[in-house]
Amino acid sequence: MRRTPLAITSALDALERAGLRRSRRTVTEGSSPALSRVDDRCVVNFCSNDYLGLAQHPDVTAAFVRAAQTFGVGAGASHLVSGHGSAHEELEQALAAFTGRERALLFSTGYMANLGVVGALAERRTHVVEDRLNHASLIDAARISGAKLTRYQHSHVEDATRRLVASGDDDALLVTDGVFSMDGDVAPLAALASAARARDAWLIVDDAHGLGVLGATGGGSVEAAGLTSDDVPVLVGTLGKAFGTFGAFVAGDAELIEFFLQRARTYIYTTALPPAVAAATLASLRLIEGEPWRRERLHSLIARFRAAALRENVPLMPSSSPIQPVLIGDDRRAVTVSDRLFAQGYWVGAIRPPTVPVGSARLRITISAAHTDEQVDRVVEHLAAALRTTHASI
Ligand SMILES: *Cc1c(COP(=O)(O)O)cnc(C)c1O
């Protein structure tokens, strides 16, 4: 038998010693935020991104089952060969209408959408200007593209502008999360849009956590900022979060989308999303459009969580999104608090480097419209108690 190279064993040991080794819990039944069975116990899930409680909605699961019976489970090929079906087509049109754009293109995941979009637009001489706290897939997208990547201080428009200007006459892309995935704050989109326009740079917004949740009709952080496709020409959305399904899309002008269809490698060289996932997502989009109470309920629970946390002296970050991080700092303490909450029936993820900067380990609490008032009140109480009785390991 081949021996494991020492470097691998010692890398794993180093993670263990630093308190950075990660492990998985296994969900055995139900993915509703309000109740999941995990490792054979029932817990309230405060770390899922199913913000509107749609992943298990009967309309969504019924659409999935029906489409699987009609089309089969697998798409069988990539979109440009024979994998593109009427369910994909219908969903793309509905997503374009929902985001107020001419056209949308489905990708298999948000990670792949970002690689595809940045990769298609960036050439070697392009400067890709990114927020420091952008999602890993956007950073990787710029790195893999071979373009010049430069990262500005978080949400710092002057720093972004300075870097855009420094790129001289070369092409530039300005790239940001709409809602930052580990902090929950919203990017200063209006100011970034002006900066991009002044420099004639493409602005790409990845609104994975804003779509369905922010804006009057759930159109996301771009809608909430009162911006249009003129301001934000490239909008990436993911379907695995508020939509409760799986996959991603990019929306924009028809010609731009046609360009991605022709040139985005992660669109061309991969199997199409299962058609049943597209059908389920269409059902979920109809609920997002037709049941605004889900969004209202979510925002009232977010306000309830923040008010309770304030009363209990739980330190919050400036977020009005469903992502409510509690900064801990120390990696081991973050895990200790998370483990204690789990033992009490509340599943809250501890997020450590490299997902977040060193020294900023945190609990990432996510609120869902599926939670009850009582569940939100209780998690804050248990959290406050755990914070009072645990201390940093150093
Ligand atoms: C989750 C996420 C992605 C990745 O989407 P997947 O569909 O899960 O691959 C991309 N960008 C941001 C900001 C995200 O939060």
C-alpha cells in the first residue's frame, strides 16, 4: 500500500493543533431550518441558507418529483449538446423577468457561474478589482483567469476607485458580493456603480444572499439600492440559498448573455443542471413572487433577533440581512460555543480561517422565515449564556 506522504499527515496535524480542523455533521432527515434531525437528534438549524423556508415547500418538492418523472433525473449532456430542456428554458425566462433583465443563463453552481463569467470577460491584461471579503469563488475566478487581481479594503469605495484608476488604459472589472456571505452587510452598490461607470469598467455583483430576501419584490441588493441593469450590467444569482434549490444564473443584456453562452467554459464543458431542479426552482420563484409575507416574516424575525441580542449584550455586527454573525475572535472558543449550543438543540456554525480573516472566528447565525419567534428568543438566550461562561483559549 502506498504510504501517505508525511506532508499530508503533518498538514492535518497542524490543523488539529491550531483548532482549525473541520468536521461534518450528518443530516438524517428534514432540511427545514425549524427542525432538522442531525446525527440522530432534533435541532433547530440556525446555519442553513434556506432563508425563506422553501427547500421543503410542497409546491417545490412536487414540481421536482413531476419533472423527474417526465424528464428523468439527469440532463444527460451539457446545454449545448442535448441537455437543455423546456424546464431550463422556462426558468431562464422567468429569472430574466424577475431580475428585470433581457436574458438569463443557468449554471450548475454559483461557484461555476463566477468562474465562467469572470473567465469569459477577463483577459490577461484585464485588471480584476475585488472586495477583500468577496466569496472565495470570485477570488478563484480572477486567479484562474490569469488576469491581474487586486483587492480593495472591504466596501471601501475610494480604495476601489484608486485601484481602478491605477489600472490605466487596460480593461477593468469591478467585482463585489451584494451581501457579504460571512458578515451579512450589503456592498455600497450605488457608489461602486458610479466608480465603475467613471472608469468604463464592468461591474459584476454576486447577489447570492440578497436575491429573494432584499428589495421590495425580492430582487435583491441591486433592487434595494434602486439600481438597474445599466448600473449593474452583470448580475450573478445562486439558487441554493433563498430559492431553496440548487444552481445559479447570470442575468444581463441579451448580447452579453449570448457571449457567456458562447464563451464561459464552466457553462460549456459541464452537464446541464438536472431539469427537475430547474422545474423546482421555477415553483420556488413563483412563491418568492407571490408570497411577499415570507420576506416580511424573515425581516421581522431578524429585527427580533437583533433586539434580543442587544438586550442580552450579545455583540452583533452591522447587518440587516439574514446573516447575523457574532464575532468571537478565538478559533477554539468559537467551536466550544457552537458545540454547546448544538448540545442544547441549536445548530449554529463556527466559521474559522481561512473562510474568514485570522483572528475573526465567529458564529454565523442565519435566520429563516421558517423559524418561530420562540426559537429565535431561545437561541439568543442560550448564546448569551454560552458567551458568559466560555473564554478564549489563549
Ligand atoms: C454560496 C455562494 C456562492 C456559491 O454558490 P454555490 O451555488 O453554492 O456554488 C457564490 N457566491 C457567494 C457570495 C455565495 O455566498
